Amino acid sequence: MSEAATVSDWLSQRTPPPPPALLARLRELLAPHANRPSSEAPQAFLAAGESQLAALLAHGETSRNSALDLLAVDALVSYAFEAAADAPENLEQLATDAMTRIAEIPEAS
């Protein structure tokens, strides 16, 4: 597999790829970060997941009707950690940042 240049490229190289509907939603949520360098993928995925989760919680959208968005948040955070595996020395800091930022979301909503 070739080296991914951007966050979008990194997502495109996932094997197996996400199901089509999920992939489309991930691309929408990652749009503001799509052209960032792939070395920034962990932060980009985490930021996109955090943003979407905050939006869902702010609108009380946690029912079955929001299943695709909730699944996308889960996938974004999971991909943040998968991408971080490329630089394991940063994994502990990413985990700490993710836990802190995600835990603060309900307070901000």
C-alpha cells in the first residue's frame, strides 16, 4: 500500500473499506480536514468525531434515527487511534486528549 498524502487518502486506503453509506458520511464529516497531511490524521479524525458528537448531543439526537451519525462518530474515533498506531510514541497523549475532550462535551452542550 502506498503512503497516504492526506487524511482523505488515509481513509481511502482502509482495508476493508467501510460500508458505502458510512464511508460517505465519514467523508462529509472529514471534509474540513480532508486535505490535511496524513501525519495529522489522528487529530483530524478525533476533531471530526468530537464535533459530530457535540452536535448530536446538543440536539438530543441519540435515538435510532441517528444511528449512522453515531456509528460515524465511533468510526472516526477508532480511526484516530488506528492512525496513531503509525506513531506509537504519541498514542498515550492522544488517548488522554481524547478522553478529556470527549468527557467535556456534555458540559458544553
